[in-house]
Amino acid sequence: MSLWDDLKKKAYDANPELAAKAAQALEKARDLAVEAGQKAAPIIKEASDKAAGYAQEKTPVLKAQALKAIDDARQRRAKLQEQARQDKAARAEMIRTMYDVTLTPEDVNFIEEPFNHFERQLMFFVRNGEVLESEKRNQTHMDAYHSHQAGGGTLWKGTGTIAGSSSTLQVSARNVQEHEFWVRLENGTEACFQLNNNDVRIRPGQHVSMAFLRNANQDMGQMVALYNHNAGQNYVTLSPKGINQQFQLYLKEPGIFNANEVNGTRDRLLQALGKRMDQLARYMALHGDRRGGQVIDVQPE
């Protein structure tokens, strides 16, 4: 017998009438609680339905407002670019604001913000899903380099020197770890991805968001980051320098007279790309986890 049962028995033995009344009062209180719960349930459901309906009504409005803000910024940038062709001050303002964004990562429409570099425009998009398989394996890549040097010399009236030709073959081997993993995307399809990155750590069952970058006039994109929601870890799969090389944004080499301008332009580009990658990681952390019931899967335009 538990301590509580023992106390109830002693109370009943001491005063059976009082104990019976207490039991009746407790039973009545339970009935009232059940009745109150039954009455409150429809009210709670109605309030929940109204809140959900309100959210559904507001979502398109908020998205329209966000997209309008992005479009306004695009139009302002286009005007500055046009003025910059003839106005030195306008060009300076265009360069100063070239990498600015209108929205913050907290806004679900942040992913719609393009990345602008002078006349070039890049777009981000995100895919979310569950890891099905993950495998890393080492691959050996052989590189060969061949050089050939022809012979030469002089010969005059039977005398002189002639050198023979020579060939050189150099072979080198390098190990590359390839990471292949399968993901079940939000639309139910399964897709395979490959990375040459030792740092990315994922395992089956974990939920990930993958960020891709594409040219504004193309549909295909290059993976630039992966966020593991279970581990709370973000991995950069293509660095700002890699993005610059891959998309050939600014590859100009500095010369004697323009070194400061060229280096300054490249440094600003890389810093802006690094900042956008940090913002993208926060965006995926906030909006990319489907386990919470909210699915964000933005389709490219």
C-alpha cells in the first residue's frame, strides 16, 4: 500500500462521513473539469482555425510586399547603372550600394534577393530533404605532363655541332575524397549529390538544406552550402573565391597602373559574397527545417 493510500484509509477510519463527502466533492470537481474542457474545445478550435486562416491570408500579402521591395531596389539599381555611364558620382553610388539587400534572413522571401555584381546577376535557391545514404570514398587521380625539346646546332663546310632532341614525361598521383549522398526532397523525389569536400558530415535520417547559386538566365545551379539541421552545422561547399572562379565574376589581373582599383574591386566582391553566404546559412537554419511542419522550397524563376 502506498503512502497516499495509507493516509486515505486512516482519514476514512477517523471520520468516514467526512471522507465520503470529500470523495464526492472530488468526483464533482472532476466532472466539472471534464465539462469545462468539452465546452472549451470548440472555442479553442475556432480560435486556432481563425489564426491559421489569418496567417494564410497574410502570407500572400507579405510575400507581395517583399517582392515589390526587391523589384523597387532592382529598378533603383538599373537607374543608377544608366546614370553611371555618364555620371561619375552616380557610378560611385552604384558601386557603394551594389551588394546591398532589401530583406533580412528572417524574412522567408530573402531567398528571392539576387546577388548583383555590375551587369551580372546571380540567384540563390534552396532545396530541403532527408538524407537517405551517405558515402565517402577516396579516388586516385593521375596527372601526366609531357615536354619535348627539339635538337639544334650549326654545321658549316662539314664542321660544327648538332644537339639531339629530348623528351620528358612526368607523372603525379593525388588522392581526392569524393562524397556521394542521396536525399529525399520535399516533393518526394530522390536525388544524388556529389561533393569533393571532406568537411561535410551527414548521416541517414538527418534533415538538410542545400543552397545553390545560378546565373539569372539559367536554371541549373551549383551547390554552395549545406546546412545540417540535426547537428545545427553549416558547411560551405563553394567558397567566395570558388564562386568568383566558377561564375567568372571578376578575374581581371592587376597591372602597374590599376593595381589598387583591381585589388579593391576583387576584395569588395569576395567580402560581399562571404557576407551573403553567412546570411544564407541563417536563412536555411530558420526556414529550411521541415521537421517543424514549415516547408520552404523556393523554385527558381
